[in-house]
Amino acid sequence: MANPKIVYQCQSCGYVSPKWLGRCPDCGQWNSLVEERPSSGRATRSRSKAEPRLISSIKEETGKRTSTHIAEFDRVLGGGIVAGSVILVGGDPGIGKSTMLLQAAAGLKGGVLYVSGEESPEQIKIRADRLSIKSDTIALLPETDLENIIDAAEGTRPAAIIIDSIQTMYTGELPSAPGSVGQVRECATKLMFFAKKSGIPVFIVGHVTKEGAIAGPRVLEHIVDTVLYFEGDRGHSYRILRAVKNRFGSTNEIGVFEMTDSGLSEIENPSELFLSERPANAAGSLVVSSIEGTRPLLVEIQALVTPTSFGMPRRAAIGMDFQRVSLLIAVLEKIAGLHLGGMDIFTNVVGGLKIAEPAMDLGAALAIASSLRELPVPPDLFVFGEVGLSGEIRAVSQAELRLKEAAKIGFRKAVISKTNSQRLKDTFGLDITGAGNLREALEAIGL
Ligand code: TYD
Ligand code: MG
């Protein structure tokens, strides 16, 4: 039976229909109609009228941040939790979102309301014991009805609220099941209004669903203030918390953790961890300095180049953009004269890391050359630089920061773009070669 208060709106063109349709009759998009409450904003928004104010008369409040006492987590948030902010923590099921937030809750001063729609209080207690959390400030609420949750929060006024997970919550105002796009969005919007009105920060857990975009954290990204993704590889114990949107801090900031038997532990020097198992004198292995957020991270890129045994050469890139690697292979062939045509080429960013920065280009190109020639590069060498289509090596941002970090860890030689090297004010005791193009870079390291 149709609920007269509900309409279905196309998410791509805004067409409104009184009943659900598989395809929008207006723009032709499939599966784009989502139920909405026509009065949505008005019913929940506070009625108090805002007055225009001069910028100079507004007191800065962003300085007030609450610490979770997990340094990596605080840094990813931009220096702690801002009052009244809504933080989405997205990630694959089982990656450690609940663990992370329970640990953060234990670190917060003041009461925390931990709302779980997935696990019973007993299950959460078992986890808390495993994490050695003896906090008497975390109140568990097994509830999925959002109106009841907001009532409970208004009654207890906690220092923070954790909603685990948004896919299990529902509001009675929409008839659809929890986890549908309409419910997920409506619940998040209500939590947002509540956070802004009360000043209580809200953490929302969102599982990444199989379909990717649908009813997963993506539909919430524009509603919330901060979006953190918890990433990791099942085969590895480390986890990366990455800020992809932050109204109160820089994005792309990462925090590195290790999942242990007793919860997540912080890794203060991730570069050392990622390089700890690097094989000595192996061809095809190269260290690259990448900037993630505000922090340089040294990572190992490996390449394996072998003759194709039959048919089409196989190409694969793990942790890097495949198109980008294909482009580098073409540049190496055409400009540097490497014979890669009949070769299978695999590249891998070690440690399950995913890096999208163009500064990785030079490392990937040189790793491929090193594997092809079967010549290892010096173990204390690292590189960074963007490679252009005519083989030129382009400058990247924050060169000094990258060099400084690598020097600190014990690297002695660097190959970077000529432009970057000419602009340097300090060499940090490194032997730096500025290369204008790929050929010069290959020559500099004897490939
Ligand atoms: P969890 O936080 O429940 O993941 P999510 O909320 O993202 O679904 O973490 C689940 C995984 O973490 C599970 O496979 C067990 C593992 N784990 C540990 O290895 N050590 C621990 O101390 C805890 C609590 C969990
Ligand atoms: Mg969970």
C-alpha cells in the first residue's frame, strides 16, 4: 500500500513519482528512484531563525577538539574530534571498524553512547575484554530505531555517540527496510541535525556493500563532515585509516595500525614497517617516497618482467593504477628503448598499500627496468617523480619533506626530477641526482 507521505525521486534528474519505478521515465536511468519524505528537511530542522553575522564577530570554535588518546586516529581527524561533527567510518565488513571505535570510545573523556544494531551487549563486552577495556563510561545500547536512539542520547547527553552500523538503523517515517538507500540517507541526515543541534559528535559506521555505491558509505559522503575509510588487506595485519573528506582537516591523511590479538595498535613509523622485509639486492625492487596527507611514506615497489610463454603478454598492477603502469611501459619502450613487447609485466606495491600519487611513476618505471635488466638498484636509493608521455621527469610537490623523511630512515641516494633538485634549499646529507628524463634516470642508477 502506498504511503501518501512518501514520494520516489530520481537521484539523477530529480523526477518525482508517487510510486516506485524501475526506470526513470524522465531521464531513462535504471534503478535511480529512491523513496523520500517530501517534508524531509522542514520537519527536523530547528525552527530558530539564523541571523546574518559579520565574520569578524564570530568566535573561533574549531580549536576545541576532543582527543581520542589514539594519536594516529586524532591526526587523521585533523587533531581530534570537533564538537557536533559527524564522522563516517567506512570499510569492508570485518576490517576492524567496531574495534577501532570501541578503542576510541575508551580513550574519550566523558560518557560514550555505543549503539549497536549488529551485536548484542554481551558480544561487545567480549570484545571489550579482549581489548582490555575496563571503561565504566561506555554505555551500550542495542537499538535500531533511530527515534529511540536520539531520545536516549538526549536523555544521557554523552560526549560522543557511535552508531554501529548505519545499515542496521531505521526511521519509522519511511516504510522501507533498514539498509535501503532511503533509510540510510534519512537516518544519517537526522543524526547530522542532532549532532549540530546538540554539539555531540557522532561516529557512523558504514559497511561497504557489494554493490559499492548503493546504500553504502558513498551515499553519505556529502551529508557528513568527515569521511574516513578503513582499508587493509586480509592477508596482512596492518590497517590504514584514511581521511577522504574532512571539513576540519586535511584529506588523504592516513593513520597506520596493526591488528593484533588484543586490538589495533598504532604504528608510529610506517615506512620502517613497510620496508622491513625488503629483500637485499633483488632486481625489480625500488623504494619510492609518496606523500599521504601531510606525511611522507616510503614504500617498496616491485616489478617482475618475464618473457611471455605463449600468446598475449600479461600485464597486472597491484596497488597502483593499471592504466598508469601501461602508460609507463609504453614510455619505457618508445623513449628509453627497452624491449618490453614480448614480456609479462607485473607490478606490486608491497604491503597491500594502494597509492595513486603520480610521484610513484619514476619508481614503477625504474623497477620495471631493473627487473628487465636483472640488475638490482643500490639498497640505499630511493626515487620520486612524475613521468610524462615524452619521458620527461616532472617535479612533484613537497620534495624537501620527502627527502628529509628518507634521510631520517637511513637512505643515502635519491633520483628526483631536475626541476625539483634545482629548487632544493637543503640536501639533508643525501647524494641527489636530478634527472630531466627517463634515460638520464636510468643512467644515473646504471640501468
Ligand atoms: P571488527 O571490528 O568486528 O570489524 P568490523 O566492525 O569492521 O566488521 O573486527 C573484526 C575482525 O578483527 C575479526 O576478524 C577479528 C579481528 N580482531 C582481531 O584480530 N583482534 C582483536 O583484538 C579484535 C577485537 C578483532
Ligand atoms: Mg562491526
